[in-house]
Amino acid sequence: QVQLVDSGGGSAQAGGSLRLSCAASGYSFSTSRNCMGWFRQAPGKEREGIARIRFNGDTSYTNSVKGRFTISKDNAKNTLYLQMTNLEPEDTAMYYCAASRVTLCTWSNAADFPYWGQGTQVSVSS
């Protein structure tokens, strides 16, 4: 059984930084076909994918976070990270990690991800 536990959210001022973590069990980061992503949902808005990392470490980001956020993983710890820098009030949202068994998963297709964390809230003030 796959379980994902998100943590690390909180409050920050614009320009600040936060690091989110996602601890996985029942799912190996180093297995080929496995792929991980971060999504977020702001109040009144649809959920959006923002980043993904494939089993070989290849990463991709949506334009709104490119250059500010970094997705990474520690295969030995089975933990996914999202380092967020230069935060903006528009980054305020509930953030979710997600896991896929689609090798070429994309952050633009939530259907690739059957496993989800419970979410962690990020609030950025101006």
C-alpha cells in the first residue's frame, strides 16, 4: 500500500523560502517507471501541477515556478522535496505531493498520479 505524507508548509513573507517534504512508503523512488510530482490548489482555483521528477532525476516545471522552485528526491530516504525560494503571495495554496507509475509522467496530467499526500498549507504574505 502506497502512503505519502506531506510536511513543511507554513507561513512566509514575500521573497522568503520554504522547503516541503514528502515521505513515501510502499513506493520506491529508484524503481524505473516511478515518477513524482508536486501539485497545488489555491482557494477557488483548480488544482495545478507545478513540478515533476522522473526516476532518473530528470525534472520539469511549470513556467510560474521555474527558476524559483526546485524539486528533488533522496532515493535512500524515499523522500521527495520541493525547495521554494523568492516566494510570492500568488504561491499561497495547499501543496500536494503525488506518485506515479508512468515513466514519462508530466505535471500537466494529474491522471498520471494515482497516489497523493494529504497536503500541506503554504501561505505567503506581502
